[in-house]
Amino acid sequence: QVQLQESGPGLVKPSETLSLTCTVSGDSITTSYWSWIRQPPGKGLEWIGYIYTSRTTNYNPSLKSRVTISGDTSKNQFSLKLYSVTAADTAVYYCARLSRSAWNPAHFDSWGQGALVTVSS
Amino acid sequence: QSALTQPASVSGSPGQSITISCTGTTSDVGDYPHVSWYQQHPGKAPKLMIYDVYNRPSGVSDRFSGSKSGNTASLTISGLQAGDEADYYCSSYTSSATLVFGTGTKVTVL
């Protein structure tokens, strides 16, 4: 049974960098796709990006210039960095496992509980 | 990439069936079999209900079913129950090897 847990600061100042880590148990980050998704308060889900085999990444084009997802195989963790944040980046951030189908990353089958990050001075 | 289009709300009485649509383009829903559906109760993480258009994960009730025609996928909930009241999101793989979510649908059980 795979489990994911987000951790990181709950408050970030405007123009600074949002940093979150997802700790995975029950699976290895080297063998699956791992993703970040966010949800602003009262709004819908937005896919941020994924990392595969702790090296290959792909990002939402609307966030690509401000996002980095990386992996730490020694700790079985993957991380999100979102640069130059504004109030519009206030959201619940989820990490999730992205399962493959026909070799494509296809569906999110396990989710963390989510971490609320507020951008405010 | 643009979000997939879902109706903002759908409602039904207990025992009835409802269908939620999810409309994309030939670059996502229309060209790939990787459409999935998620149920989200308030304050909770989303839960996978359907994957690859019509497949149900173990433990998901067979009252939930999925289908696709052209650029539009659909989720049908049969025998509607009070516990089905939640937000529902579709998602699709895209031609850019990215993922995109739908706008979300609030299901109300009358």
C-alpha cells in the first residue's frame, strides 16, 4: 500500500520560492511517475508536473518557467520548487503517484493528504 | 493547455442515474484512451474512480461507469446515494505527454 506525505512551510512571502517535499513509502520513486497537483481554495485541480525515474520531468506549460521537480532516491522523496510566487499560488498542494497505461503516465492512483500553502507578506 | 470542460453542477434524487460529461479536443480526450475520473469530498484528497475511460480500481462500486465518444468522455453514477455527493473531476493524458484536469462538477443528491 503506497503512502505519500507532503511537508514544507505553510506560509511563503510574495516573490519568494515555495518548496514542498513528498515522502513516499510502499513504492520506489525510481520505478514510477510522481506528480504534483494543486487546488486553490474553492477552485478546481491543476496539474503542475511530474518526475519519472527521478530524472525525467514534464511540466504544465502555464507554470513551466517557474517550476522545478526533483527526486532524492536516498530518501525516497521528490520535491517541488515554485519560484517568484504571488497570492495566486495560494493553494492546497497534493503529491500523487501517476500510474502508467500503455507506457504513458495516465492516472493518479494514490494521493497525499495535501498541504495548504498561503502566499502572503 | 486548456482545462477540459465539465458542467458546473449536476443533481439527482436518490436511486436515480446521472451523467457528467468531460469535453476535450483531438489532442487529449479524443486521441487517447487515458481518461480518468476522481471523486473529491470537502477537505479530502481526490480519489480515483475510473481510469482508462471505463476501468474501475478495486474497491470502487460498480455503480460508477465510464465511457467515451469522440472528444467527450462521460461518468455515469447509477443508483445515486447520499454519499455520492461530492465534486468530480476528469483528467486526460495529452499529446504533449502532459496531464490536464477538467473544470470540475459538483454533484448534489436532492
